[in-house]
Amino acid sequence: MILRKRKHPPRESSDAREALVDAAVRIVNDEGRQFDARSVAKEAGRSLGTLTHHFRDGGLQELRGAVALRGFGMLSAAVRAELAEAGDPEKCLRRIALTYARFAMKHPRLYRTMYGDDWGEAVKEAQVALRAIVAEQIAECQRDGILRPGPVERIARSGQALLQGIALMQLEGQVPADEAESFAKETIDDLFDGLRARD
């Protein structure tokens, strides 16, 4: 029996896909660059045929989904880094909220991509995993009497709505760049004041 040589060994194929996603993230993060299949392939040092081999429809929709998934991975890693710093539950939750706002400030086009469409189950699972981290910190703050009692999911969604509002105002230029950090901190302070447990 003659064994045919694989055209794309598994490892090489995986490396090529990762290189394309890495390149797509760099292009999305660069305000001055056009996101298209040829630009991504060139940035990755791969052929256009390699891109269409790994991503259907010329790569763009599926590739944007992969970029969104990578974005949630980056944001989750940043949030977990804050958890690793420990500290009291309120301080930890505040730092997570500020990390979210800073991520949107640092990666505005990537942030828009992450929340710009329904990217499928993998991205939904990444969103759920991120919300679960936040929900656990909210529950811990409630157990310690820092935040008022109430459905954790409702509080988490209220917080997410506010944070996305902060991000949107920053992305649309409604907040000057040199005031964005202080604006985010002040708005997060207002959020915690509104959610704080009362005697």
C-alpha cells in the first residue's frame, strides 16, 4: 500500500491558522489599515490560498469571528491577572471593571469586532466564561456585605451595560482621550455607590 504524503501536516496547518489570526488581530488593532483577505495574508507571510484554506468565504466573516474569540481570550487573561493579585473582593471587582474599560481604550477596533456580531458558539462560550468570573466576584462581595443582595446575573448585566456605555463613549470620541481613565474610574465609583449595601 502506498501512503500519500500530507499536503498540510497538522502542526504546520495549525501554525498557519494561528499566524493568520495573529495578523488579523494586528490589522484590526491598527486604525490606519484596511481589513481584507489580501492584507491579512500578506501580514501573516502566507498566500491568499492558505487563508481561504483555513477560513471559508474568502476568510473574512469566519476570520473576524476568530479575531473576536482571540479578543475575548485577551480580555479574560487580563481579568484573570487581576484576580491573581488577590486583595479584598471590592478592590478586585473594581480592578476587573477598570481592566474592561482599559481594554476598550487600548484596543478600540478589536473591542468593536468582539461585540459587533453574533460570532457563533465558541465566542458565546468565551463571553459566558468571562461573565462567570465577574459573577463570582459579585457574589463574594454580597457574601461580605459589600454589595446589596439581589440576583447576581442582574447586577452583572447592569454593570456590563454601564461598562459598555463607557467604552462606546470613549470609542465615539465623546470623552477626550486624556480624560478617559479618570472618567472610567469615576463612573465605576458611581456604579459601586449605587450597588452598595445599605444599613
